[in-house]
Amino acid sequence: MARRVLPGLTLVMLLGALDQTAMAPALPAVAADLGRLDLMPAVLTAYLAAATVSMPLHGKLGDRFGRKPVLLGAIGVFVLGAVLCATATSMPQLVAWRVLQGAGGGGLMIGAQAVLGEVVSPRERGRYLGLLGGVYAVAAVGGPVLGGLAVDHLTWRWIFAIHPPLGVVALVVVIRTLQLPAPARRPPFDVLGALLLALTVTGVVLLGSGPGDLAPLVGAATVLAAACWLLTARRAADPVLPLRLFRTRSIAIPTAISVLVGFALFGTVSYLPAFLQVARGISATQAALVVTVLMVGVLTATVASGRIITRTGRYKAFPVAGTAVATLGLALLGTVGRETPIPLVLAALLLVGVGVGLVMQVMVLVAQNGAEHRDLGAATSAVTFVRQIGASVGVAVVGALITSRFAAALPAGTDPRVATTLSPEQLAHLPDTVREAFATAAAPVFGYVAPLLALACVLAIALPAHPLRETAHVRS
């Protein structure tokens, strides 16, 4: 069954992964077309936050009603959101449609991995997760290139044109190939818990974005929502994210590592293209091609580690080595400037990519191996969910830091509108003082993230090394 469903799962993963990186090199062009450079981080954060909020919901709905109908619904919502994004006429409108698209995108990532968890044993799953991770990395490589080409030769709106045809193909393939038994048990759905968890995650992302005077109010509301969610999770018959999952190290430690990796990876890759365009004066396509080096590292390490895990049944060494290597890469990236040779930038990016590739999919494998069948979707969503929380907060925090540092570093007498709108024409003729100000503001922020991955390395050392199960939940 695994080989039969794999084409559909790869299409689903491709659909979701392309969108997460294609917008990064297009952000300056989007801001120039719709205005509000200060809302540039929100274009990415809105998608990531919505995907994060929806992940536990998709995972639990799959446990309750079956993977197939939930996955098909997620594809439909994602494609609808993409079509609406292409028609946006203002930055707030684009952000709103990105929320809708993200609500579907969260289901794509969870659905593909949970289906694989149903039909492939953990011992064999390393190879398949490596393949899915490879598809994710290929899409992440193609995403920035797609975004850069669209900006340089068409318009940013063409980025969303690929989603409808890919979505239709994915729908047809999933309908024809995926056949899973319906769950026999359907306890009452925890609607209140789902709402409170969504409010908690939204509050965390808003706090990361720096809401200014509203920070105390948002912080208090977030703490209240989190406390209420914890109460409902203890009392609900079938909570959206069962707290019992986090009582075992096999799930608790992978979730902690995942949130740190998500913060570091997406916080860096989302703004590196803008750094290269503004600070170094290269085109969107060239910036995207530089970033692909990181994703080549992810691809190579993910596929190789997946195959080795399937052959040996051992996994612990990979996250330990991966977090250490990624820490070194980010520390180097924090030292780059306008005059840093491009080969050094590429070497730092490659280290980050290889390190992340050795960690990311292994965390899903470890959590699935430690979960009961009834909690498979919840365990899968838990790891990916917290990684997306890390990504959402990482994009928000890194974006807010870069924006505030750039505004403070602008030389006296500079038009303040430079910090809120930059068209491709303006980018081509920026004075060196402004480019230097952006380089000074942005590059050190990448280095600030390195200690988080050092902490992830410590957690990886504490990761339990349990044998991988050799039987699947569903037999073909």
C-alpha cells in the first residue's frame, strides 16, 4: 500500500511546501505593489500561524473521521486560498487570504505524514519520511526560484498560479489511491479546546510580532487562553492535543527540539533573500538561487539519514550531529556583511541545511514510534504543530528585530519611507549608506538564533533510543 499512496502524498507535500518559501524573495515586490513594507512579515506569519493553529485540528479530525476526507478538504481550502491571494488588492486583504490558505496548508503537512504513519512501520518509515522530506526540500529549493523568476519576469501574483493545477492533480491521485478503514471509535469532539488552543497560538505569534502598546493586553489574553486550554485538555473525553502525549520522553523531547528548529530555520530563510537583495544589491532570482544551497543541504541530509535509519534501525546520532552542525552554520551566518565573499555565505547556508536535514523528519519518526494507534494523528500533529509555532514566532521575531534595527540604523536625513516601502527600482538605486544600514541591522539577527539550536543539541543528547517497531497499523 505504501508505494501505491506515495505519489499522492508527495503531491500533497509539494503543494504545501512550495508556498512556504516562494513568497520570501517576492516580499519587497509585494510591498512595492500593495504598500506597507511594515506588514511584510505578516504575509509570511499569517500563513504560518494559520497552518499552525489548524494542525492539531486536522490531526484529531483524521483520527476521528479518517485521513482521506480530512486530507481532501485541506487540499480544497488551500487551493481556494491561493486563488484569492492572487486577486488581493491591498496588503491587509492579502494577509487575510493567506490565513485561509494556511488553514488548508496545515492539513496538507499533517495529512501526508499521518497517512504514512498508518501504512508504513516505523522501521521502514525512515526511508519514506526521507523521501517526503526530500520532496519538501526540492519544493523549498524550487519555491524561492519560482518566486524570484515571477518577480523578475512577471509579477508576484503568478506565484499562486501553480497551486490550482497541482491541487486538482493531488485531489484526483489521492481519491484514486488512498483507501483506509474508517475509525471505529468517535468520542465527542473537543470544540472548546480547539478554540482555546487556536487563541493561545495566535496570541503567541502576535506577541512575537511586537504589538507595541497592546502587548500587555495580548499577553494577558494569551496566558488566560492557555490556562483555560490546559483545563479543557485535562477534562475533555478526547482533547485535540492530549496532554498524555507529553508525559513520555519519546514525544516530549522531539516536540521541544522541533520548536527550536522551526524558529531557527524559518526565521532565517524567510529574510535571507531580502537581506541579499537590499544589502548586497542582487536580484530576486539571484537571491533565491543563493538560498537554494541551504535546501540542497536539507535534501541531501534528509534522504541519506532516512535510508541509513531504515537499514540500521538507529536514529539518535542524527539529531545530535544535525543540531551541532546547524548551530555552527547559523553562527557563521551572523557574521556576514556586504563585503563577505559569497562562497562563505554559501558554506554557512549549506551547514545550516545539512544540520536541519538530519533533525527535522527524524523527530516525526521518533514521536510516531512512541505513540499508540489512537494517538497517531495527534502525535504527528504535535511535533509538526510545535515546529510551526517555532516557525511562526521565528518569522515574527526575526522580522520585527530586523525592521526595528533597520529603522534605527538609517543615516540621518534618509527618507523614512525607505523603511516602509522598497520597489525593485528603488532597490536597484539604493545609496550605499542605506544598504550598509540594512546589512548592519539584519545579519547579526541570524546569529542571535544560534544559541537556540545549541539548546536543541543538548535536548537531542537526552533523546531516548528506543527500538523502531517493525509492524504497520494498517496492512495492505
